[in-house]
Amino acid sequence: MRAVCLTLPTNRECAATIAAIGAEAAYAARRFGVRVHLLILDSADPATYRRHAEAVAALRPATSGAGEVVVHHLDEAAQRAFLHDVIERSGVADPDRLLDLMLPDAVSYGACTNRAFLLAGALGCASVHRRDSDGAYQLLDGETVFPIEHELATLGLKAADVVAAVTETTLDPVHADKPVALVGGSFIGELSVDIGEIRELDPDAYHQVVALWAPTGAGEQEKRELVADSFTGAGTEPFRQDRAVLDLPDIWRIDMCNVALDHEVYDRVPLPPATATIGSDYFLLHLVRDATLPGVVHNRHIVNYYTPERRTGAGFTAYQLRYAKFLLSMLYLYPVYFEMEAAGGALLDEAHHVRADVIADSARRSAATDRAENHRRLDALDHHYRRLGGKYAEFADHLAPQRARLLDEAQADIEDFALLIDAWGPLMRASKATSADRLPR
């Protein structure tokens, strides 16, 4: 039986999301006759974990028609034990450092998904399907609209063989023999990055703050287009009928709350493990497209909403810091993106597998990028936040004494990414060799 991993990383209360994703897992098992490993990676506090455990216990029975659902609800202790075992058996150098990169003390969007990749390997899964704790599913005529419908109908199959499963094909026939490596949709509702309040307070400041993530030397028209497209997803239009396009994927129409990746991609390259940095989990979307691997982009969009802690007090400060670190990360990610785009199909070997060593070398070179642009970004962010006043000015005061540390961390993050890519092959092989009795449940 084909096994797939439907994963929900979380560090906040989301019992309702667990119930909803459990229903998606049951739907997938029933509809496609697959074994769905529903993997909940839980970094929440003990009281919240217990509420999540109650939500897991309330899920429907594990067997559903021709398929089945197996639930794994892992706290950080269980995740750490699994990682320690895999890292030890992999034989990689500096195991303590690798464990820190895989399970850091701070929030890491890339690291939590990397843990899902390794666990999916241990569970024998052909793909990982990721959802987020601050999203919900749409309804059509009272029926839930599950993204996994498109994911399981196309992912991993040869592109030429999925034409009948999509509504539109614009893929160049030269790619028809390659596997579908990525299937994804976007979201409707609030911006994916919680800076909509800035747009309401001062549209010009919003433009300037968002434009800071443009590449060095970008022109004004390029910045305007970037700002118009950034963080908006699919807008607010609700789902009415399916649309799924087979092509080299338009990654601007895909969000990480609504994505599935074939194992042939994440078996070879992980995500950047940067901490407290939004957007650090989007790297593989760029890699799939730049390497000329086919994808399917659909319109079964997730409903995005905000959790209250992002907008007040310590939660606001933490989130705005993640946005600042996102801006700084682009200094080092853009050179890698540009090199991948220039390489195109040369990023793949004869079997259409990504050449991980090329990506690692590019990341290492990028670490030497001059920091002048990041100094400018911090200066501009400070200026516009002080201009906004109130809690934004207070955040600027909080950010100012941390500048040197944040600049150092941004460079260290890309160096850590190269290190993790180098170790990833041995880690994935050790994970796949994990015996059933060593797997956490």
C-alpha cells in the first residue's frame, strides 16, 4: 500500500485544526486507498499538548475503506529521541550541532518541516503533505474542499500520465517524462505575513517595508510588482470549481500551508534551518521550479487566519523580529536562487534527481556576500517603523541594539544550510533504515 505523510507542525493551540486534518487524512485513505501517516509535530506547552492529545483521541477510527490512517502525535522529547538516534546512526560529523539545527530552541519553519521529511522517510512515505495550525479548509455545498485530492492524484507520477487528472496543461512537452515533484495551492483571507496593519496605517510605509525584500539593485517597477504580489495568496475569492494546472509550477501561487512534495526532492535537499525567520521554508519551491521539474498548481486554497498573540506584547515583538530576519536572509538566498535559475535543468542528474552538492556549494559561496545591503535594510526598517509610531517605534527601539547579532545570524544561517545539505544524505539514509520498533508513536 502506498504510504504518504500528512503533517501538521504546531507550537500553539489548534485542536480544531487537528480534527479538520484528521478528516482530510480519512478522506485520502478512503478516496485513494493509501496509508496516511498523520504526523503532528507538537512543540506546544504541556497543557496545550494534552488538549491536542484529546483531539487526536477523538479522531475517527484509523481504518477507512481500502486505506488506513495511522496517527503519530509527537512532543519535542519524542522528536529529539528520534533525531538523536538517526543522527548517531548516520555517522555525520558534529552530531550535537546537527541536532541543534534539526530541533533548535527557537521557532524554525524550515527545521520543523525537515523533521517531517526525516520521519516520513522512516515511515516509508512517498510524499509529504504539509498544513499549518492557523489555517482552515473551505466548503462547497456543505462538503469540505481537501487539497489532498489534487496532491494524491498527480504527485510522483510522470507528467505525461497526469494530463487527464488536471484541468489545464501548459507544460512544455520536453518535460513530459519527468515526475510531478510539487503540488500546491495557496490561501484566501488575511495576508500570509501579519503586516496588514501597516498597510491600513500607512500604505506608503507598507510599500517601503515590503519592497525591502526585493533583490539588490531592483528597479521601482520590479518593486511595485513585488509588493502587489507579496503575501496576498489567492485573495478572498472562495472556491467554486476545480482548476489544476500542470506546468513548471508558478510558486507565487503556492503557500507552505497547502503543499505536497515528492520524496525524490526532499530526500536530497532539506530546507534552510534558520530560526525566527519567516519564509525559510520556501526554498524547495524555488528548487523544483528552477530545476525544471513539473508541478501542479490548484485552487483548493486554505483559509488563512491570524492568531491573537502576533499583534500584542511579546508575540508582536517576536513576529516582527521574524520579519526582519526574513529581510536579512534574502541577501544570501537571492544569489542561490539566481544560480539555480541560471543552471536550470543542469541541477538534475540523468534520473531527474536534484544534485544536492551544487546547491550546497552555492550556499557556501553566498555566505561571502557583502553585508552593505543588509545594513541598508535595517536602516530603512528602523526609519519606517519609527515613522509609524506606537508599538512599531517601540519595536525599532528593541531591534536597534540587536543589529550586529542579527547580521551575524543571517550569515551563519546560510552557512548552517550548506552544512545541513552536506549531512542530509546520510541522515535520510539512516532514517529510512530505522526499524519499526524504533519509530515514535
